Amino acid sequence: MSDSSVASSADIVDTAVAAGAFTTLAAALTAAELVETLKGPGPFTVFAPTDAAFAKLPEGTVTALLQEPKGTLAEILKYHVVAGKVMAGDVVKLNGQKVATVQGAELTVEVSGAGVALVDATGQHVNVVTTDVEASNGVIHVIDAVLLPTT
């Protein structure tokens, strides 16, 4: 967790790239031509899957998605973004509530003693493993799997 009083001067994309655990996400954002959007003024809340999270997808999935980056891949990536800057302290107050993503579909927030999980449209529970990674145009919460907007 980061100290929320110290905001990074780097935007969301540069902050994720500098972290080193998001090379697949960075490549996907580039392929889907979403980098400039996430470098925009925002603010954005990004639920960022690590490289290990992308590795959990069935073999060949990422390669297949990169073949048509402005289709399904772009929709999946936009499903990881919520408009506004939603810090962990705000998220924990949303137990059981649905939040709209910029993709248009919703995520359900579940708060328990184990932490915060997001439930995607497929019913998959994805854990938030690191919170409040601040950037100049929003905040990143690190997740342990890729959220999917449809079954």
C-alpha cells in the first residue's frame, strides 16, 4: 500500500510500466490503442492485472486477443477501468454494490475479512492484492486475475 498523501507525478500508464509487473497489460494497452486515453486527465481507477494474472488465462488467449486488439481485447481492458479516483477507503464501503466500468458492464464489490474481491460478469472472483498505487491522473489497484465482461 502506498501513502495516499504522496501522489505520483507519473500517469497511470507510466506508473504501471515503472512497476515492472505489468508488461502484458502495457503491451495490451498499446495494441488496443488505449495508452493515450489512460494518459489523459482522468481521473481513472484502474484494476490492473499483473503479468501473473494474464498467465492464468488459458494458453493462447493473450495471443488470440492481440490478433484483434480493437475488438474483444479493448473491451476487456476497458472493463478494468472505472471513471473517477476510487481509493481503497472508498471501495470498502461498497460491499455488495455494483460499479460501472468505462466498458459499460458492471463489477460487483465484495468486502470480507480476507479483503476486497471484484466479481465479474462471468461470476469469477478476482482479489485486489495491492491498493492505492497513486498516479497523477488516478489510482491503480492491483488484481490477481483478468476480469472478463462476458461469459
